[in-house]
Amino acid sequence: MSLPSTGIQQAERVGIVRLLVWLVHIASLGVFFLPVTPQLLGFAVVAFDAPGHGDSDGKQTDMIAYTRLIAWMAERLGPLHAIIGHAFGAGNTIYSRRVHGFPVARMALLGGFSDGEWIIDRFAGLLHIPAAATRQMKSIHEARHHGKIRWSDFKLARMLGGASIPILLVHDRKDMEIPDVHAEAFQHESAGRTPLLTTEGLGHRKIVRNPDVIARVCDFLEA
């Protein structure tokens, strides 16, 4: 795999570089995570747009392509001190690290989903795709990967539950895109070992820009 010609960007470099912090979302990360970067004084902060999103090449992607790119970049950018992942970026980070095993010291996961098959069903529901068409879409995807990938295997809460590195979960109680039941699933699978920071009323997107959340995440990265 070659590095995409666009979409990889140094979001901001603040102070004397100590360790690398990687921001993983879906698109336009340099802007989306901009409120976070001034708080990471001394870290090298890197962001990128997922394949087929933002400034990156292509017109489509899936969790397999995305997770391969995450692992590929982690190997070349590392060693990573931390990953801050939001939403689709959080879920793909979990899956990528489980499958590819790249090293990272800690992870902060905001508004993440606990089941990869659920996110497909969620998107299908938002787009009013019939259930039969959704099932066919999943089957086509599995066949594309020669049966080595099954959507029923994308149990991200279970994958994260066995992680041996410090992890911080952040989720809003009023998240209408990825309900907080997913955060509860992560906590259940880790037997309560993974701390969960909850907010009220920030929803799915404002949680990344909230000063209190940013401060807590940065404290976690500094620990």
C-alpha cells in the first residue's frame, strides 16, 4: 500500500515535540479536532482523512480498508503515544489494533460504537435502505473478502475488553447518532476496568470541542 497522495496532514505542531498523538475520525480532521491541538503542547499532533472522505483519494471505503490504513500509518508514524478516536474513527481504531497489533501507549475513544454490524444497520436505517438490501450488501462485502470477514465478528466491545493499555471512554448521554448504550457495552466487557467520562447534552459532535472534555482527555494523555 502506498501513502495516499492527499488527505494526510500535519494538523498542528505545538511546542517541542515529545511524543506523537494521532487523531482519528473520518474527514477534515485538521479542522474537526482543532480545539484539541492547542492543549497538546509538546506533542506532535497528526490527523488524516479516511479513504474516500475529505481530501483523500477515492469515492468509497469500508472498515477493512480503513483499519488497514490505520495500521499501515501507525507502523510508519510510530511509536505512538496515544490515539484520540471519534465515532467511526474510534471503532476502526479498536478493530485495527486488535487485528494488526500495532503498538500505542494509550487511547481516548469518544462517541464510539461497540458493534461493527450495528453501525452498518444504523447507516442503512438512516438512508431508508430495506432490510433485504442491507443483508445483501453485507453478503457482498463478505464475499469480496473471500469469506474471511464476517460482520458478526465485529464485536468491538469484546475486542476492547481485553486491552492491556490505559483507555478512556467519553460518551454523551444524549448522543442521538451513537447512543450511550455502546459506552455501557464497552464498560461491561471490561468488567468496569475502563473509565467512562459521560456528558449531558453535548450530543455526538460537540463532545470533541467541549473545553471540559478536552481538558480531561489531555490530562489522561499526560498521565
